[in-house]
Amino acid sequence: MNALQLKQKTDELLQNGKYDEIKPLLLSYKEIAEKDNDLATICYLCTIYEQEKAAGQPVIFSKISGVEDLINRYTALKFYLRRMEFDVAEDIESFYCFLTQNQISSYELMRAIDFSVVHKEKVMGIISGNLTSSDILSKKSADQVSDNRVDKKDRDIQEICFIICSNNPLYAEECIYYINHLTVPEGYYVDILTVEEAKSMTSGYNEAMQYSKAKYKVYLHHDTFIVYPHFIEELLHIFQSDAEIGMIGVIGAPKIPENGIMWDGKRYGMIYEQHIYEAVMLSNPCTRPLEEAEAVDGLLMATQYDITWREDLFDKWDFYDCSQSMEFIRRGYKVVVPKTEQPWCVHDCGFLNLENYDEERRKFVAEYLNDQGDRKESV
């Protein structure tokens, strides 16, 4: 049985009310379920079902029509909580309406907070009404942000383009929601391009790069949410302070290990990371205002120059980020990670699909690490 078949079987059990059979089914195919975000999420939601059933309450599985509805429900709840956590919730009343309309139990709400929120006490305070509305709601709505943007026809106006490769509309919309809440400096406007059904990350990024005329481009995953409101200002300051800086990331490796896996060596940077069962802050503090890196993680890569992504070599979804970092270095540009007080992003990455990872890793090592002339002696 593959992941798709397992989802179909789970869907049948949900629609036929055979809720007690769902968890045993998923556990019997544990290796498959652990590698699929939807199946892993359903397995986690089984714990809520068990709590509600034991308490004699209506259970979560009885409130949805199937697998897709179940996943969308949990995703929406998680997004509401995160917006409150990072002060971009525009209307707290819509959250309470969501709880009522979807019959969210206290068990479901507390579990969602436990697994998807880093600043739990803050969110609990907002929900219980212990914080004032000025503490809760964003002072700048999406409409106000748009009002601060300028006419593209003004030739003195500069563009910043956010480029998102996506296969999930819910996540892409949420990613854009956060972009629309960033402070936009005077004299700049923001454009957002989404690329769907790309053959690979490199081909999708090349398509968008060639389309956009913006000097400054931010390539990011659809599950990367920029929670630092002054992100654009910081980005521009760094780029404009040094013309040799070609790329900025939020997580990076000063030296890529010989095996090509950047995560096996020293790293710089901070992010909030959301997995299926927990939300954590990953911190590898920079010691200098800017740390040079051989590679930055693809969750967010900002550039001020256009260099073609190597779709001739990396035609899937791995090592495009390490490759592009090395391509910038080959051309004499710096790749940097800035020192920050708090993470600029949440990466809601769940479990990673590593099906083609080793194949792409071997390509990367052969292309970049076997030729030591491309590398710096030390960083």
C-alpha cells in the first residue's frame, strides 16, 4: 500500500464512521504514514478523538466529511493560532466564529496550541481575554499595507518581488498573508509571484526570475511565513551596504561538509520550525552582524542579482539552494546570514520528503565539492 491508497482507505473509514479503525490502520503502515504530512497529522488527530470519546463529547471525526476536510480544518486552526502568536490577527472575532462553526472542543484547541505554538502563554492569554485588543490585533491591516504602496508607473519606484513555488493553495495564501503585513519602505512596492505545477524548484524559480524585472527578489517556500514586520527594511539595508553581497538567507552553513549535507556541520541563523508534533525555535546565533556562508537553506533566499538556477543539473526538489549559493560564490558574490535578536520566519515544514535526496546530493558533491577551487579556505 502506498500513501495515496492509505489516504483513500482512511477516507473510507471516516465516511463510514469506523473511527476506531483509523489509528490501528495508520500504525500498521507506520513507515508510510511517518513520511506523509497528511497521514502523520491524522495520526496525531487520533489522540484528540480518543480524548473526546473518553469524555463522552462529540468527536472530531464526526464533524468532517473526509480526509481533505479534516486536514483543512486543522490547518485553518493552526493558522489562526499562529496569526495571534505573531500579532497579525486582524479580527479576533473571526477566530471565535471559527471555533463555534466548526465545533472545536477544548481538547482540540489545547492540543493544537501545544503542538503548533511556540509562545503558548501569549496565545492562551489572547484567547482567554487577558490581553487587550491593542496587544492582540495587528496595528496595520492588509488594506492599510496596500495603501502605503505606491504606483508602479512611477519610474523612481523600486520593486521587491517575492517568488513562491507552491503545490498547496492554502499554504500559499497564508504565506502571502504574512508578506502583505510587512512594512514597505517609502519608494518601494511589493510584487508577489506564485509558480504552480513546476517541474522542479530550479525550473519554477527560473521562470519567475525571468518574468520579474525587480532588482530585489525573495525566493521562499509556501510554508515559510515571514513574521518579522521590518524584514524588507533589513533586507534593503544589508544589500545596499555592500554591493558584493549577492544573497541573504536566514539559516546557513559557513562550510559545507564533504558529504554535501549542510545540516551536518556548523550553522548560523534562527528560525521557528513547525513539525507535526511540535513547534520550536532553532537558534544558532551569529557572532558578527553578518556571517558569510557557503550555503543557505532554501526556506528563504533573497538576492539582489539574477543568476540562472541550475535546472540543467538539479531537476527535482533538493540541493537547489546549496547549488545556487555556490553559483553566487563562483561569481565572486558573498552569501550571508544576518545576526538577529529573534527569528524572522516560521518554517511550517512538517516531515521532509527525502526520496531523491541522495541522488541530488551526489550531483552536488560532484559539481561543487570535488572542485576545491570553488571554495573558500575558511569562513
